[in-house]
Amino acid sequence: MSQAPGPDTFAFPKGFLWGAATAAHQIEGSPLADGAGPSIWTRFAHTPGMMLNGDTGDVACDHYNRWKDDVKLMRELGLQAYRFSVSWSRILPEGTGRVNQKGLDFYSRLVDELLNNGIEPLLTLYHWDLPAALDDRGGWLNRDIADWFAEYAGVMYRELDGRVKKWVTLNEPWVVTDGGYLHGALAPGHRSKFEAPIASHNLMRAHGAAVKAYRELGRHEIGLVVNIEPKYPATDSSDDAAAVRRAHAYMNEQYLHPALLGHYPPELKEIFGNAWPEWPAEDYELIQQKLDFVGINYYTRSVTKAAESYPLNTGVVRQPLGTYTETGWEVFPQGLTDLLVWFKQTYGDLPVYITENGAAFFDPPTAMVDDDGKRRVKDPLRTDYLRKHLRAIHDAIDAGVDVRGYMLWSLLDNLEWSLGYSKRFGMIHVNYGTQERTPKDSALWYSRVIQSHGRSL
Ligand code: LGS
């Protein structure tokens, strides 16, 4: 029989960092303001047919103008950390070369405001918005991108390393290649089995080059953020076991293996066949740099079976008794414990941050006004999701995994990439007609969790 949780059951380790996350293109708006160059996402969103309902990031949450108010909201909720990303083409409008001081100033002011409010910044250098000028030169398919990325990273380190102490090179390289180069639902919208491995490999070379540059120019911590989705077999057949192996290698090991172990999992060759190239030995040396932490984004698991699909030959089995979010992802908190334990067993005792976790559930476009005249958004499903996942993290910590913090996805409702504004992940509701922000009930709940350092879970 399981015991009812007592007051200290969910106390988190000292120093555990509670925060929330966003990404530049999803919240900022004003993509061309103050001399910024276009990114592939600005271009993609303006290509007819690519975005649900024709939505674009032109206004988004107008965070580019409302950043000060947004930091105030963070402080009011008691956040200790804020993970955000920098838009490369605000800093280097052509991707390399000329630095746009006004772009740098925007992030510099944001960081100062965070620090003045006692909020620790976690800065992601690349959250998918490649400068369009670099896409015109081949983007992630061009080997030179490792140098381009290190150049941009260097500009940021020089400007902010005194004030930013936690840096992330890339957010979810798997999504960049699977969505951007293999299946085409995300920018730059390519569909090629031959391009995807090249883009993946260059992402990892760029990651390595940026970490290497950090060791020369920075003095704090740097890591990589990956999305991990544990794979469970649909049946105990050997075909399904092989499908799980392929899906796991493709999604969960493709980036962590080279970054931390210095090689790719052998299944990639099996999946991509002759589209998987042999890489020069020195590439692996560049990719495998010492990291200070790994960031893990977790949303769901998949129950996997062997099935005809391109190029993995796997399928996902919907669970008849499962709970699903608005994006159709199964709610499965145990998967987060399992993956953290797997991470420790596979890669050792590296510190881990949960850099994203959260859920889209239906919230109305306008907050309701309660009897007491206050605006409110009741979102019990999100609170339930968050509570269960935080408990799952606690279980992993009990099992010995060194988890250092939790960044809820997301601070604000925002542009969910090609799904536009149709999916709301925020703990703060955004009325896109008025830009009015309303902390949802889940945000008020999270605020109490932070205050009690997890005890109120
Ligand atoms: O907004 C993105 C969030 C939302 O859900 C964020 O920018 C990304 O970093 C991250 O990919 N995000 C995200 N990922 C969940 C992916 C789950 C895919 C499940 C597919 C099952 C069929």
C-alpha cells in the first residue's frame, strides 16, 4: 500500500532551481525590429500553407516590447530561473560578420532586468530560428556552419558571460533535423533522407565548436538540451523489440551518444542505409566536448511497434485507457523517472536540468472574470500534469539522479511553431487580441510549490 505523502515527502535538494522556459521566435514578435535579419521561421511562416490558420510570429506575445512586464510577472510568481533563447539574426543579421548592437542590447537589458529581480538566466543560443541568410548558404547542410555558430556564440559569450552563468548550445537537435530536414513540417521544410543525417551531424559539430569556444571565452557552465521520449514495446514480439531499439537510438541516442560517448548508435546505419555517411575521425573529437550539464525536455512516452513507416519502420500505439493532452500526447509521468534513471545508467553522473516539461490543454481565448471581479483561468488538467511530473522527478532524485532544476514549458501561451496559436502551453494565459496576461490557476499553484521548495506537491 502506498503511503499518503507527508509534509516533507517532496522536499527537493538544496539549490534545486525552479523556473520556466520560452524561446525567442515563439514569444518575441517584431522579428525585423532594430535592424534584425529574417530567420528561417519568419520566412517559413510567410510561405502559404506552412502554418496552421496562416499564423505567423510577427506579433506573438509582443515580448520584444513587453519584456519588462513579463519579468515583473515572473518575479510576482516567485520564479528563480528563466530559460529563454536568443535570436541569432537579431545579433548577426547576415548570420556572420556584422554585429547588430541593438539586437545585443535587447538581450543585455533583459538579462539585467532578470538579475535585478533575482532571477537566474539560462540562455539557449539556438532554438530553431536560423538566420535566413545562412539558409541561403546551405544552412545546416553546410559544414562551415560549425564555424558560423561558434562565431555567433563567441559574440554572446563576450557580451553576457559575466552575467549569464548557464548556457545551452542547441535546443533539441532531433526536432531540427526530423522536422526541418526529414519530414518537412518545420522550417526550412525539407524532406530528405539524405539531408537529415548531414544536418544532424553538422548540428553536433556546431555544438562542439560552440563548447570549445566557451572554454576559451566563458567561465561558467554550458550544456546541450535534448528531447527524450522513452520507448516501450507494444508487445513482447522480437519485431517490436527491434522497433523499440531503432526508435530509441534515433530519437534518444542520436545526439547524446556522440556528445557524451564519442560515437553514434549503430542502429542509425540500419535506419538510413546508404544515406548514413562515414564521418571523419576528427569530427568526433570536435563533437565530444566536456559538458557541465545536460538539459532534458520531456513531454510524453511512446508505445512502439514494428510498422511500415519511412524511414524507421515503427509505429506508435494509442493507449485506450491513456490520458492525452490537446496535442495528442499521452500523459505518462513514470516515463520521466524511467528516462532519468536510464540517463544516469548510460551516461554517468552528469548534472541534469529538466529544461522543458508541460502540456497544452484547452484554455479559452479570453480569461473569465470571476465573481470577485478578478480574471481567472481554471486549468486543473495542467496542474495535475505538472504535479505528477514533478513527483516523477522527485522519484528519480530519490533513485540517485542528479537533477538540478525544472523549467516549466512555458511561461506564456505562445506560437507553437507550425501549429500556430492553436495550442496553449502557458502557465500564464495570453489574450492575443489585447496581449493581456493572466496567470492561470496552474501558475498560482506552481508559485506555491516554489515557495515550499516542493513540499506542497
Ligand atoms: O514549444 C515547443 C514545445 C512544445 O512541445 C518547444 O519550442 C520545443 O522545444 C519542444 O519541442 N516542445 C514540445 N515538444 C513535445 C514533443 C512531443 C512529440 C510527441 C509526438 C508523439 C506522437
